[in-house]
Amino acid sequence: MLAVVVIADLMDLIDTSVAALAGPSIRADLGGGPITLQWVLSAYTAAFALGLVTSGRLGDLLGRRRLFLLGMTGFTVSSLACGLAPGPGFLIGARVFQGLFGAVMIPQGIALVKVVFPPDQLRKALMPFGPIMGLATVAGPILAGWLLHLNLFGSEWRSIFLINVPLGLLAGLLGLRVLPRHSGEDRDARLDLRGVGLLTAASALLIVPLIQGRELGWPVWTYVSMAAGVVAFGLFARSERRSSHPVIAPSLFSQRGFVFGLLITGGFYASLSGFVLVVNLLLQSGLGWTPLQSGFALLPWAAGTALATLLSGAVLAARLGRASLRLGLAIAVAGLLALWWSIAHWGTAITVWQMAPALFVTGAGSGLLFIPLFDFVLGDATPEEAGSGSGMLNAAQQFAGAIGVAALGTVFFARVGPAAAPSWIPAAELVFGLCAGLCLVALSLVGFLPKHSGH
């Protein structure tokens, strides 16, 4: 059963990283403007975030085994649709469904693990997840670059999505045999359709103009839409306070640590997603490197992330407590500023080796946050609030990623300028500086979190 859940998590994690690296190849093949790349990434993460908010409740209503298998099937079929996409619009639509089915699948897997393993064995059961996810972080860029380089059967970028098909079939067939039919569902749970509708509308009203605005010259409707999005978020908060079955436990918002934790999570993941998008664009479109070269160039970043994730889970988070978050964010800021200096100093002549130290440090800073962040944000949460809070934090992480791609991608392309004389280096410098600024803001808020983790 652990193998089934791990495969599901790997499909989600690798799918995000390989799509970012393949972005320039997708645009070159299918056409479309710079917003095509932003939509290919944001469509998945935004849909994933919105699905996460309700998938926990749906698991109680419909059964976690059933929803896991539905999510796995849908994710596999959507991956096939991505791989066969005839144009950018079809691909973006398939990515939306991929994100929604991924959101249905991932939370059910973790819930099933928690039900099957007794408390004294649960921590041991969850131990492989950290190393495997760290390994996937390293393997993602290499896998993407290798598949694009091989161009199997003339598939070009399509193979990065088609590889999910055999994995999904394997996990689905295995899941039919090993997943438990009953896993502690709460049959009295109800779904707040009004709250879900308001949250979905608010998110769409905010993300769509952020991505489309620059391309269209920021017409009046983009500002109206963003203002309406803010109003819709307010209506959602009001609806939650009055709902008898709220999407998010209202008591969480009375906890200072949780509220500031949402801001820290948002700032960090917006910075991370913007960095991943822009560094891939810089390497391939700006410096003219191949996807395989770019994949190997990102190895120091992936290795730093993986090593720091393992170190954090094994040692630092337990010994340093909340200070481990400060250390991680400070290292991430240092790495991003070092990357900014490196590309400003060497420009288009920069080599893999000159970029490697800054990328390694940036990855190491991020890796120190992945495991302990949620534990400290939920440090004051009751057991009843922990499930809802964890779902909300996961959704905030994905939503912040979509906003980061939309907002920082827009800043980047606006600074790149005309196609005849693009300014790739100054544009990347600006975004890396903004990413460092977001991490710095998150660093300044760590003191508001609980001193002790949720364990």
C-alpha cells in the first residue's frame, strides 16, 4: 500500500518539475505567447489547490479508497490527454483536469496510510517519504532533460506526460488489490457548496487577469476582476463563519501562528515557483542551452534541496526548533542574492560551474523548510483542527505557486522586452531579487509561529 501512495506522490511531484523544464519546448512546438508557459504551470497548480480544499470532505462522503482510485484514473487519463494535445488550449485544459484529479488522489493516500498503520508504526511508515521525495527532486530535472533529449518516437516534450500512463496503470491495478475498503470515513460530513463556489470564483478572478493582463495591455476588466476577487475572498470568509459545515475550521483563524503561517507559506512558495519558472526560461531561451544541459545545470539546486530535506528531517528541525525555519529562509535569501550577483557579473557567458554554488545554496535553504514548516504552523492546532489546517496549508502552498508563476512570470516577460532585442539577464536579475525579497518577508514573520512543532 505504501508503494501505491508513493507512486501517486511521485507522479504529482515529478509532473510539476518536468513541466517547468519543458516549458520552452512546449511553446516552440505548439506556439502561443509567453502566457502559454504561465498557463501550463498555473493551470495545474491552481486546480490542484482548489481541489485540495474540498477533497478531504469528499473522502469522508464518498470513501477514500474510491476517491483515490478515481483520482489516479483521472490523473492518468489527463496525462495521456496532455501528451496528445494538438494545441496550447487543449494542453492547458488537460492540465486543469490533471490538477483536479491530482488533488482528489493525494490527500486520500496519506489518509489511508494513517488509518492502516497503528500509531506506534505510523512514523516508521512515513519515514521513506522524505528520502524518496528528495530523490525525486534530484531526478526530476534530469529525467525531463533526458526524455526531451532522447525524443522517443519523435514525441519531443510529450513523453514527460506520457510516462505517467504506465505508472498510473501500475498504481491503479495494485491499489485495487491492496487499498482498504473502509478507512474511518465520517459519514456525517457535509460539503459547503457555497463556500467552495466562492473560493473557486475568488481564485479564478485573481489568477486570470494576472496571467492575461500584460499580454492584453492591462485593460480595465483586469483591474475590476482582481478587485472582485478580493471581495469574493471576503464573502468566502463571511460565509465560513456562518456555515454549519465550513470548508476550513473557523477557529484556526483565531490563532496568530496559523494566520502568519499562511503568509509565510504563501511568500516562500510564490518565490519558489517564480524562481523555477524563470531559471528554466533563462537557461533555455536566454542562454540557448538545451533541455538536457538545463537539467544537468539544475542538479546543484536539486541536490541541495534533497540533502537539506534529509538533514532537516533527521536532525535540525528537532534540535533547532523554530530557528530551523529562520536558518532555511536566510540561506535561501543568500542563495538567491548570490545567483543574482552571478548572472549580473558573468552575463550570457556564465557557465554551469559558475552558477552551481548559488543554485546549491538556494536549494539547501528551500530544503530546510519543506519538512518542518507545516508542523510549526499547526503547532497550536487541536487534533480536530489539524486535518482542516493541513488541507488549507497545502492549498495555500499550491495557490501561492500559481500566483508566483502568474505575477513573477508577468514581471519577467515585461522586463524581457521585445523579441528583437530581449533583455534576458536584467529580467532574471529582477525576478531573483524579488524572490529574495519574498523570502526575506517570510523570514521576518517566523517569530509569530509557535515555538514548538505540532508533534
